[in-house]
Amino acid sequence: MNAYRFSVSWSRILPYGKLSGGINQKGIHYYNSVINETLSQGLTPFMTLLHLDYPQALQDEYGGVLSHRFVDDFLDFSDLCFKEFGDRIKHWVAINEPHTLSRGGFAVGDLAPGRCSGTHAVVVQLYRQKYQATQKGIIGISLNIDWAEPYTSSKRDRKAAQRAIDFDFGWFMDPITKGDYPESMKQNLGNRLPRFTNEESELLKGSFDFLGVNYYTGRYAMDQPNSNVDPRQSSYLTDAHINTRVPDLGNYTHSPLKATPNDNIRVSFYQAHLSSVLKAMRKGANVKGYMVWALLDNFEWLTGYTIKFGLYYVDVRNPSVRIPKLSALWFRKFLEGNDHRRLRMIEVDAN
């Protein structure tokens, strides 16, 4: 293990969302402590600037990310972070999972919707123009995707799978590589889809030094005419004219859906997954690293403490206790250089 990724809370640094509302120096001190401790342990810190949450004051004042004013305030917050932490942080993620932020706001209704692509682009421009030459860091974005495979081998389902990927991953990947949304989104959404100006398009293209990919599972995609789409499903799937189904666990035994008490499924997932990553690298994929979600059991957004993603168990009644799960022991052996294919038996301390 040689890296640690964490998010900075905008509200902890700027409680009222703006520089004019005052800087919380205790928040600055806290993140300085986290960064310094990370470095003292020989780890490279990765800092994420926006991970779904932002100050309530901005939501109350102008509707948060639905307003263009949000972009300027986030730019000021990012500038402050670059200034305070950039001497030690060399890897920045401007926004984590903009798809989750936008889908949760517009399609599902369980999160505040976002003005994500443009916000990301101006923050990257700020860092490159003002800080990158002296601080020698890099900045990117983390995109999430639930990969889609065609439900059948038919041409219609193959096209449906590509549309599912476009509406999931391409929604944000295409603008930062091509300067525009995928053609399938433009065809299906028409004038409901915002248009980038020429200036915005040029600003977006190439606005990342690295790409983080967050993924959890895959789905089968089936082509559906408008009249047959289930109205109860997320609206962005309706717009894409697709139905999706989570694959049968019997065919995907490494899917991280649930972890049994003995943690065998999580171990199997990491073992199978890292084997796939290695195969991709041998085929030429430019993979620079892999980060586990998550190091510790955490408050997992809307699901709270009901989902346990961590390698280490956290007793919420006694939060200082950290108990390694079987997956943590397996990962330690893996990082020590043991052949992961032979790590079938893990010795566990009696207590």
C-alpha cells in the first residue's frame, strides 16, 4: 500500500460556502494533520475536492449546483485548497462521480443535482494556469460506471448496451475527451440536453491528467421502445430506451453485492478483480494504480451503516476500534508479494 485517497469537506473549510463567510482554520489544521500523517507513513495522498456534498448555505441562498453561481464559489474553494495543501498534495480529483450527483438529482431525486462538467473544467484550468508549474501536481476526475452487456446477441440489444454506456459513462467522458455529449444522448434527448458553447467545448476537451474509474457491478441491457419502458425506473433509462438487469450472481461470483460474515465473497472479488486488471495491463491498458473502496466501514450515503464496504470493521458504538476482516488479511498478503492465486488459506489470529 503506497497511497491514500480521501475527500475534503467544503463545509469544514468554508462553513458558509464562500470566502466572504470566513475560513475555518480548525478545518485547515485538520486536513494539514491528515496530509502530514499520510506522508509520514510513506503514503502518497490523493485529495478529492467535491464528493457529492457542499455547504447548506449555498443551497439556501441560490439553489446550490442548479445555479451558475455555484461554479464561482467552488472555484474559490478549490483555489483555497490548492493554495493551502498543494505543496504536499500532488494528485487532485476535482469531482468524484458526477454521474451519481446528476442522476441522483434529476433522475432519482435522492441527491442534489449538479452542474458538473463545466465546474470540473474551470477548476482544472485554474490549477493548470496558476499552480501546476510550481507545485508539479496532476489533476483529474473520477467517473463511475455500471458496465452494460447486451441481453441477447441481437443488433438492437447491442446498440442498447452502447446507449446504456453512453448515458452512464459517456455522459461525462465524452465531453472531457471530445468536447460534446454522445450522439445517442443528443438523438434521444433532443433540445432537453444542454448544448456546450464553442468556448466550453474547448475548455472541456483534455481537462484531465488522469482518469479514475469507480465501478461496482455490471448489467445486461435490452432495447425497449418508449411504449414498453417501465415507468417506475430511473428517467435516464427511459430516455435511453433501455431496460437493465443486474447479472445473475451465479454467473458473476465475484460481484460485490453482499459480504458474508466470514468475508469470503469479498476476498474472491478482489482476487478475481485484480486478475482482470492484470490481464488488461498485459493487453496495454495504462493502469497506474488501484484503490480499494473502502479502507474502513463508512457512512455510505443513503444506505448509512447498512452496507459494509471496508477492509476493516468499525464498531459504531466504539469508533476507535478497527478490526481487520479476512479481506484485509488477504490484501496484506497480496501486497507483500505473495502469489494471489495461491492465497487460498489465510492464517487468522485466534482473537
